[in-house]
Amino acid sequence: MATPDAGTDRWRRLEDIFHAALEADLSDRSVLLSRLCGNDAGLRNEVESLLNSADKTLGFLAKPVEDAARAVADAPVTIGQRIGPYQLLKELGEGGMGKVYLAARADDHYQRQVAIKVMHAMLGASPVMLARFRAERQILANLDHPNIARLLDGGVTSGGLQYLVMEYVDGVTIDEFCRRNKLLIEPRLKLFLAVCGAVEYAHHNLVIHRDIKPANILVTAEGVPKLLDFGIAKLLDADLGYDPNARTRTTERLMTPEYASPEQIRGEPITTATDVYGLGVLLYELLAGARPFRVTTRSPLEAALIICEQQPALPSVTGLQNPETAPADARKLKGELDNVVLMAMRKEPERRYASVSELSADVSDYLRGYPLRARTDTWGYRSAKFVRRHKSAVAATVALVLALIGFSVGMGLLAQKARREQMIAQREAEFLKGLFQAAMPEEAQGRTITARDLLDSGAQRVDRELSGDPEVRASMLESIAEAYRSLGLFDQAEAFGQRSYDLRAKTLGANHPQLADPLDLLASVARLKGQYEKAEPNFRRVVSLRRQALGENDLLVAAGLGELGECLYLEGKDAEAEPTLRQALAIYRRNGPNTGDEVRNYLALLLERKGQYPEATQLLREAVEIGRRTGVDTPGYAISLHNFASVLITLGDLSGAETHLREALAIRRKVLGQNHPDVYYSLNNLGYLLVNKGDWAGAEPFTREALALALRSVGEEHPFTAGAHNGLARVLEAKGEYAEAEKQFQQALDILRHANQGESWSAAQISLNLGMLETDWGKYSQAEALARQSVERLRKLGGENNPFVATALVELAEDRILQHDPKSAEPMLREAVGIRQKMFSPNHPSVIQAQVRLGEALTAEGEAAQAEPILRGALASARTAPFPLARWQVAEAESALGGCLTAMGRFREAQELLEKSEAGIRTDPRPVFRRQSEVRMVELERSWHFH
Amino acid sequence: MTPEQSSVTRLLQQLSGGNKQAFDQLMPVVYDQLRKLAARCLRSEAPGHTLPATALVHEAYLRLVGSDIAWEDRVHFYAVSARVMRHILVDHAKTGKRQKRGGGAEQIPLDEAVVVGPDAPAGILELDEALQRLSALDARKGQVVEMLFFGGMTYEETAAALQLSPATVHRELKMAKAWLHRELSQEHA
């Protein structure tokens, strides 16, 4: 056994050798170790194992500490702890607002057991809040009812957490009780009535429960139901009331949105009607054996839509589908009990039972065989409601309806007899009514009817019911095609569009102006499918047909020109697209201030490619304004928001962009539904932005969703999907998953090549991204080759002074620096700085970045004195930029300056900067620059040590 | 300054004056505050964000002491907090382990999140144990790790607390990390 002294000596030796080995060059290490360790193989092994570990230690210590800290925060109390006079015995379960423990009084020798619920939420130390809390507790403590678990006491733990002491109820939840005892309808109703009694009593004492659900109702072995958590939701809201921003968080705090009432979701005032709704849902579950709504999504917006818009299936139907949990006599539910449940669960509070006593009266009446209050909704009322409720899903159907109505008006182009119009209108109405009737809840047997279902059935009926009438049929076919298109179902849209076109061509002739409409539709579907060569000639025909029929200044001509311009832009034929779009814009401008937002969008995108940002920004601003004036819940407005955000990103206003992108995404999800390709655009851009902010963890779900969506809706071959692969690749790159990222970039490029877009802008950009990945991966010569290629291609596509060329140059320069040739990097970086300075203001992030790289190159060349002013200038610009730079961008500048100062021997200053930059650099989406920070730290130490 | 704050200040001054008893008296106060803060932090964090030890300690400092106190005393506070923080985290993890075996409570033991591999992070209990062994070999390195990682102190502050230069702190840390990493990887090999 070694003596302590020998141990310490050996340790010191180990230390000295360790550090010496680290400072030496890798190639000299082995020799050095032989020299210093001599014959001591054990010592050498130890040093080597330490050196091996030394390379891998980035971040490994921080994580366990943070994880542990999190866990502490998660578990506010521990078993065995004393809270007031009680001692916690065991955990009973977890509710939405906190954990529940079994406890007993320590001085009572654990005779009387209670349940203690410890809240997650922390109240501030404000005396007002505490007083309010105490007052509410008093009200609740006075609720004395056989079916309510009594609140005994309450307080605040030493850790600052609220707790409530309640009567301990030894039982199972009410739904479990019904299941275990295989109760029939009648005994379930009797249990339910007891619960209603409790809620009624509470309402008389001005207390609303707000959280009625089976988990909050326990039934003892004797069959006595007890309602728990009474008014606790109301207690919690007490602290929300003081924080206006917390309003929106209510939805997030609801652990089980399936039980929330529509008004709770919408943040509207809670009344006793909310408890009626809750009782309705409870009754549903007790009678049908399953919850009325299944919310499996994590998106609060989707959950809200389901609760607020979707009609539940009839309890009688659900009951038959759940024989395990529903009462055995569930078939008796049909009719009256169905109505009772549905009435209690109406979406509008004012349409439910006016009070709990009315609800329980109906249930009692049912048990006694008397007629009930609840009535079936009339058809008329419900159909209007149906449309309103499904407004988000039925955008297409509305289009259909309007198209049909408008159809009669549009027919004015041809001479029509009044009688014929009337007949057509009548047939339309019949047809529509038939469509809606088919979608009635009873017929639907509880499925959710989507717009698509409506369309599909409509499409079938067109042929069956309107066969004798080519004009009507052609118009209907077109409307249906349009509706499919707006749902993103392009193949169906094309099929119906073609039929409409063929029919009209047959009846009106091939050059008739009315052919413009179906042609337009076909062309736009082709464009949406990415088949630009097919779309372009059709758009041209549309424009010429409309010019012929309507003259130069008609809005329809403008629309046609706009679409042609859009198509040309997507094909990359910018030179022709620009004048076309400008023509369209001129016509729109002549026609008033509320049109032409689409055209402005395309023109702006085009100008952005040329680097003409001021005009592009102005056009998009106008487009957003138009959208706000003409209707915010429209896809068009979302497009303008989205593109505006895009240009803001380029200008450096990341937070402005983020706001608009999120708004656009929300609108798109709401109006177009989750599976619409446009939602993909928003997801992709939001992902891109978040990566640029340095939050690639936040970006990942968006980019993955975008990819899944693209694959689902347009498939693996579509250019959009290439964009999604690109987005995901950047996230993977930031995470350091290089092989995966490379695969994604390659896939993107493959897709574009197969779609004949191998030489497009997108392909060039993705290729550059791939080059950046190779740099991050450490494959510098491959990276360099790609970067060089990109410089060439982007120069060809966009001209000498294109900002994308600058990006490629910067990357190329970086590769040179990393291959220890900073001298060749210098002129490239100067060129990049020049290009960017021409395009942007001096404190634009991309200008600053180029300057930082230049400073780094000069430092690496040994010209730190030259580098210093440049880097200081860059840092100053970063601090005075009009839009705050991302943390990592500032950190890169600080780190570079730190490296420069190290080279000049100003170690203390350098250390300050490097330490400052550490946190920000961790959020740098480029791993290669994250590594540089470590390297600079080591260099600083090394230089300082030898100083 | 509140009465509570002034007594903590006094304790800190005594501590920096070399009074070891002050340390014992400070511990419970700090402990309590840190637990409160930890619980509060969780509910306002967006999901996915980790809880930085640094923020907690600095906040605790502000609450207990206020901002205008001699820098050296503040550094001592952080050093104490670092020790306390480590204690809280390890203590909690141990309790978690006990409970899992016994009463049916559903706590997830912290060290079950371990991924096997040479670069894998260890759980807090293994880290603590390894750190104790390191401290037995070299007390100063153990303190450096404790202050930097549990207390969230900066290099400057750690240097001041231990009366070293920041460069030495860097150097100490480098070896300490390498040693700990090696020890912890071996356990999982």
C-alpha cells in the first residue's frame, strides 16, 4: 500500500506529464511520454487514458447537474416529510395541478388519515395573493355535503408550495366503479344524480367546480360518490387573475383537454353552465363507456378545434361500440338519454340546461318514466350550425356553394331565359340540400365529416343527378375541381378540371373565351404539381383568351398575367417573369387599393433574388396590408405574411419574422387544415428561422413535420420535398449528426435533379449547404470543392454582386483557413465584405459576419494588429444593429476578437471575451464554429502559461 | 435590506473573515432558498429548456443578500451554495432510489437516464461518488469542479474563492474533467 506522500508525489507527476503531453504536438506526444514516463508502464497507461478522455469532455459534466436540478424542481416534497402537523405516508396519485399524498397526524399516532394535495404552482409572496387564497379556502372549508370530500385545512409548505388537506376517500373512480360492478344504466344514473346533488349544493354556495371528470369522483365501497378537488380550479385562477399574460396559459395547464368546455378553451368567462357541460361529459362517459372526444394531438389549436367544433357521436352509438365499459343495456340509450347528454354538452353555454337542477330533474324524470325537456335539434337549426361549426373544414364546401350560387350570375355571359335560370337554381338548391343531409350526424354514424367527404359524394352525384345539362354540369365540375384544389388534392382536381374543359370545348368550341376558366384551373393545378412546362403554355392561352373577351384592363386579365408571371418565376425565367408581373400589378393598381396581393408577393420574391430589397419589402408590406383589410382568415393573407417574414429574415429582423411566420402557420392550420401543402411552407420557414436563431432544438419538430407533410401530400419526387429535406438537414447538421444530414442534403439534390431542376437556384443553394456540412464534418477539401462550385454556379445564376455569391465565398474562405492557408482566404473575404456592403447596411448581420471572418483570417496570417480594428468594428456594429443579432452571431464576433487578442498577448482581455462568448457560441448552428471556441480557449491557456 | 438579508450578510462577512461556524449557519438558509427557487423555475420554463444551476445560485444570492456587498463575500456565498446545491441534488437522487424500492411512488431514478458509451453522461450519484474520490486525491480539483458546475461560478469567481489565478483554474479543470470522464466511462464500459 503506497504511503500518502508517495501517492501525492505520483499524482503531481501524473499532472505534470498530462499537461506537458497536451501542450505538445500530437506527433511528438509518444516520444515525450516515453521520455517522461521512463520504464513506468503503469504511469504511462494512466496518462494515456487521461489524455484519451481529455478530448471528449465537452459538456459532459453540465448535463447530469442540470438533469438533477430539474428532478429536484419536479418533486417538491418527499415521502416522510412533515407538512404542518401531518406526515406524508405515501403518494396516492397525480392530478392536473399537483400530486396527492396520503398523510396522517403525527401526534395522533397516525389514526386519522387525510389526503394532502401539494400544488405545482407557486404563488408569489404577495400578501394580497395569500389573503385571497385564504379567503377562498374558507369558503371551500364550509362546503359540507355528503358527496363532497371535505376540505379540512391548507397552507404553504416551507418550500413555498401551496397544499390542501382533504378528507381521504378510500375508493375507486366513478367510471372504474361502474365497470367493475358491471352496473346497468339505472344504477349509473343514480350515482350521477348524487354527483349532481353535490354540484348543485356548491353552486348555491357560489362555488363552481370547473374540473368535473371521472378522475375527480371517487366512489367508496358502499357506493357513495365523493367529488374531489372542489373549486380548486377556481382557487388557481385566483393567481392567474393577476397576470394578464397567463390567460393564454390556461389551455396549456389543462392536462386533459377532453374534459374542458368550449368556453374554457376559448378563455371566456366560466359560469355554472361550465359545470353543466362537465356533468354532461361525465354522463356521456358513464353511459357510453368512452369519452366523447379523443384528443391525441399535442397542438392546443387542434385540441381547441376538436372541443369547440366537433360534434360527438351519439352516446347510444358509442355505447354499443364499447361493450367492456358501457352498461350492458346500452341500446336503451337511444332517443331520450341521447338527447339529455347532448343538451348538457351543447357548445354554446346558453343552449345547455340552465342549471344543474334542470339536468338532474330530466334524469330523475327519465328514471320515473316521465317525458323529458331535452328535444332533438331541428334540421334547419342544425344545418346552419353545422356550417358554422365546421367553418374551418368546410372552406372548400363554401367555395362550392358560392360557386354554385355565383354560377347563375356568371351565366350572364350567355343569353338565358329567366325560367331556365330559375330551374337551374332550384336544382342547385336540391342538390346542396341532399349533400348536407347526407352529412347529418345520424347518417354519418359518428364519423367526423370532412369537406373531402362532402366533395367526394358531391362528385359522384354530379354525374348521377345532372346528366342532362352540359352547362350546369361543366360549371359544377369546375367548382368541384376548384374545391379539390383548395384541399390540396391535385389529382382529383386535374381530373375534374379536364372533364369540365372537355365538356365546354365540345359544347362551345375550342377558342371560346369561357374556356379560360377551366384552362386556368388546369394550369394552376399543373403548377401546383410542379409541372411547369405543362402549365406555362396554358397560362398564356388563358391570358390571350381573356384579353380578347374582356380588354386590357380587366381584373381577370391581371389575374391571368399574375399566374403566368408566377409560373415563369417558378421556372426560373426571371427575365420574362418580371415585366409580366409588373404588367399585372399595373392593372391591379388601376383597379383600386384592395387587390393584387398575390402579384405583389411574386414580384417581391423575384426582386429579392436580385437583391433589390427595399422595393421587395415595400411590396410585401402592401400585400400584408391588403390581406389585413380584406380578410385575415384566408390563405392569401398567410402567403403574404409568410413572404414578408422571409424578407425580414434577410434583412436581419428575426423576431419580426418569427411573429409573422407563426401567425401565418396558425392561419394555415386553421383555414387549410393540417395536411395542406401550404402549411408545409410555414413549417419549413419557421424551422429555417429557428435554426438561424440558434434554436435548432426548437426547429426540429417543425422541420420533421414539414418533411412528413411534404411526403404525405406531394410525395417524394416533388421539389417542395427537396426543401423539406434541406430544412431537416440543417437541423441535423447543427446537432452534429453529419452522416444523416449529408443523406438529407443528397436526397434533396437528387429530387431536384430528377425534376430537371438540377441547375436551379434551389439546387445551387442546397449544394452550398452541403458544402457547409462537409466543413462542419471536417472534410475540408471536399467542402472546398463544393464551395468553389457553388461560387461559380451562383455567379452564373445571379450575377457578380449577388449576396448568395458572397455566402459561397465566405464558406470557401473558411475552408481555406481551416486547411491552414489563410492568405488565400483574405482576398475572398474582402470581396464578400464588399458585395454585402453594397447590398445591406453596415450593421447587417451578414456584413458583420464577413468582417469577423476577415478578422479571423488576418489573425491566422499573423496580422493580428490589422485584424483588431476590423473585429472591434464588427463587434460595435453588432451591438448597435437595428434588429438584435442572434446570440451566437455576437458570440462569434467576441470569440474572434478574443482569438485576436490572444495572439497579441493581451490575455486577460481575451479571456473575458472568450468567457463571455461561451454561452452564446453553444447556440451556434454550425458545429465548426462551436469547436473553434474550444480551440481558442486552449490556445489562450497555452499562450498564457508560457508567457 | 430586510432583517433576514442583513443577518445573511453578517454571516457571509464572518465566513470570509475565517469563521467556520458561519458556514454551518448559512447552509440551511441557502438550502431553503435554493429549493424554493428550483420549484418555481420549473413551472415557468418552456418545455425542453434545461434548468441552469447558475441562475438559481445568483437568484438565491440576490434574494438573501441583495446586491451591494463586497465582492469577496459574494464569492464565498457562491462557494457555500455550490456545496449546498450539490448536497440537495445528490440527496434528492438518493431519496428517489430509496422510494423506488419501497413505497410504490412513481419517481424516476435520475441515473436511469444514462446512455451507455464512452461519451455518455453519468448520473448525478456516480458523478458525486467520483468527485469524492477525486477530492481525496486532490482537494483543490474537487473544489474547482464543485464551484464551476454545481455552483455555476465563473472562472474568475472560482479563482478568487480559492485564491488562484484563472489560468490555474483552467488547468485544474482540464485534468479534473479528464479524470472524471475516464472514471465515469469505465463504470459504464
